[in-house]
Amino acid sequence: MGDVSRGELELLLLACVRDEPAHGYSIIEELKRRSRGELELAESTIYPALHRLETDGALTSDWGEVGGRRRRVYRITRRGKTLLGERETAWERMNTAVRRVIGEQPA
Amino acid sequence: MTPDAQEQITAYLAELSAHLEAGLARRQRILDEVRGHLEDAVDAGTPVAEALAAFGPPEEVAARFGPDMVGRVDGLFHRAYTRLDRSLADHPIGTACAMGAAGGGALLLRHLASGEGLPAAAQQAYALVGVALLGAFLARAWLVRCHPADSHRARVGALASAHPYLAALTSPLAWMGAALSIAMVSVDSRLPTSVALFMAGATAAFSWISIALSPGTRVGRWLLSFPTSRQMTVAFGPLALVGLAAMGDEVVWLASTAALLLLRHVALTAAATVFERGSPAGDRRARFEARHPALAWTSLALAAFAPIAVEDPRGVGAALVVLAGFRLQSRSDARRRIEAGGR
């Protein structure tokens, strides 16, 4: 499984940095870990999405030292947390609706 | 991280940089982030070829980042320039003749429309400008052809990487700017004929000198075997001499233009030398990048240009030349930073 929409990708990225700041590579690793390898996203889609989220004010970023190396570290903003909440709600609704359509009763 | 892995990452980033349509700051940020990602992947045990493949083809990756406003304008400029440059490299004589005919025709129409004949001084100046442009065009075509590669972009990339200053010197756009300013000068009655001829003649001489310096000649190969900073000094030496000679002419606008050119060459020489010494590796590179002087040099050049623009609007021609040079310089700077990061 690999195809996710732009909105879903942004939801996933915001969720990965909700608890602590992270740099691009570690976000990708976290995505793989949390999805247990089910989400095989094209790596190069992550950085443009991070840049978009930063432009939208959902993330901020700075250069920092990570493991002795200079890395761009992203952290979620208040606006990003609000956006994450909205996207989670929308996703839950969508998920519920899809399950109803395909005949499975949501728990 | 092995040197081989670094080299492959550097080559990948150079290609990515060539496809990115972004301003200098955003471009550098993207390249730094991608480098960091690839280094992390390789350090985590992924073979470098696999890491590069997983990240995707440079052209696709660049398209995903999309253009910013600077990149959009730059892209338009660059596409038009590339078309002209490719045409020049593939058909130098035809392109030079076509451009000469178009330029000459336009000037002739201007004189006919004004009801004046073509002044003798203007005729001589145009002839010299034609010789200058032909020399510049042939030099450019020769330089590009000396760097065989699969595509025109790759050929120019190899040229700019190996000899960024000669690449900038023979840029048709820069020379067109020079020719335009000379043509403007030559029809302006306020300017002494001798000065117009001097400018046109100096341009012609220098364009042919650049042919002699090209790697297609024995002298050129010998000169270009020097380290980069010295190579640049050698390559710009004749032009700097022209500037000094012009200053000696005690013509205000000409002295200003010459001073501007000289300032630019000094600034570039200093910047390249500092860069060469300051960018071997790791933290030193990061510190250098933090105070990278590209913006400072650009501001300095623009500041130097301001009084000329106020004093004499004809300086616009000179500004075009300078800005075109800076644009090429910023691209080659980005490439050099990538390469320095790989060492």
C-alpha cells in the first residue's frame, strides 16, 4: 500500500511530529514504524509536503544538530495542532462512511 | 560514508540542482535536506544506489518541489537562454548570422526611420560589434563542444562546473547586453567617436582572447590547469586591464562602468578564494555557508550600480551584463557548494 492523497499525507506528517520535533529522515522512519511497513511512501514526496505545511503555518523548522550532523528539524505549531485535529475528524468520518458503503459495520 | 558514496550523492544533487526551479536560498535548503536524508539512509546501512533510487529520479523530485516565484521567473529566462545557447552550440555560424541580421536590420531601420543616414562612426562601431559577437559566439560554441555529454544541459553543466568563469564570459546573453550598450553608445552624439570605437574594439579583442583561452587550444589548456581561483584571475585579467585602461580614459560613465566591472571581478576572486579555503569539510563548511557572501556581493554590485544609474541611464546595459554574470555565478556557486560538500 502506498498511494495516499495530499491531505492524508499531511495528516500523517503532522501526526508524526505531534509529540516531538523531528527531521525528514526520522519522520519517514517513524511513518514506516507506525504503519508496520504498510505505508511505503515515495520518500521525495515527504519533503515538499513538509515545506507546504511550513508555508501554511502548520509547522516551523530550524537547522539543528542531530547525531552530530546539521539537520532541518520540524516542529508542530498551534495552527498545526488545530489542523491535525480537523484532519483526524475528517478522516474518521470518511473511514466510517467507507466502511458503511462496503457493508462492514463500524465498531 | 565512503568517498564513493559521497561522490554518487554529490552527482545526484548536482543533477537535482539543475532541474530545480527555485531561488538560491530555497534551492540550497532543498539540497541540504536531501543530502542529509541520503546520508542518513546510507549510514543506516542502505546501499547508496538503493537510497538514490528510493528517493527518485532528480527530474521527478525537482518537479515535486515545484517552482517558487523566483524559480518561475528564472525558469522562463533559463528556458529562453537554453534554447538560444543550444542553437548556438549546434549551429554557431547560422545563429550568429541570424542574430547579426536581426540586430543589424533593427539598427538600420532605426536610422532610416529617423531620416538620418548611418554615421561613419556608427558603421565602424557596428562592424566591430559584429566581429566581437562572432568571436563570443564561436568561443561559446567551442567551449560547449569541448565538453561532450548526452544532452545540451549536461554539456553546459560540465562546462560551468569545470570553467565557470569562461562559461560566464562567453554567455551570449552577456555579450548581447554588451553589444546593445555599445550600439546605444555608438549612435549617441554626446559620446566621442573614439570612445565608442574603443569600447567596441575592446569587446572584439576580448571575445577573441577568450577563444585563445578556451580548452580547445594548447595555451588555454595550460592556463586552465591552474587552481580555480588563479584560473579565474587569469581569465579575467584581460577584462580587468580593459577596465583599467578605460578608467585612464577619464570619461565619467566609462570609468564608472569599468570600476563596476573591476569591482565585480575582485569580489568574485575574493569570494572564490575564501570559498576554496573555507569549505573543505564538516563544521567549517557549515560555518562558511552561514555567512555565505553571495547576497553581500550582489548587494555590493547593485549598490555600486545605483550611482551610475542615477548619473547616466545608459548604465542599464552594463547592469544587464553584470546581472547575467551574477546569475551564472550563483548557479556555479551552488554547484561548487555541492561538490565541496562531497569532499
